[in-house]
Amino acid sequence: MRHQSPSEPGQIRPAAPLASGSAPSNAPSIDSATLDLLARWGREDATTDPEQIRAAERDIADFKKAMNGTRVFSGEPLLYP
């Protein structure tokens, strides 16, 4: 049998499967207050003003162009084809 030196990691074993239908006790719960706040902000920020909509679309197009530009420069595939 081979002995481990202090710098070698121990063997990794697969985790035991969870019983069906059970979740870990530390699983996050749904934060409905945060979801409600995000929905309210979405309603508050909604607009039908054509100029604001065009400005937002230009911002998104500029963002996508910048993100793709760095990827082209590095030889990576485009994020926004």
C-alpha cells in the first residue's frame, strides 16, 4: 500500500445520493420580496416613449458590439452573432 505525502490530496469519493423528494436543509428558499421588488422596478422603468426605446436599443447594440469586438481580437467565438 502506498502512503500519501502531506502535499498529496486525499482520494475523492462520490457524494451519497439524496433520498428522492428531499432537498438539503440549507437549500435557498424563494425570496418573494426580492422578486416583487424587481417586478415593481420593471413596471416603474417601462416606457412607451419612442426616443427612450431607441436610446435603449442603441445602448444594447453598442454593448454587444463592444463585447464581440474583444472576442474577435482574442480569436474567441462571438457572444452576439
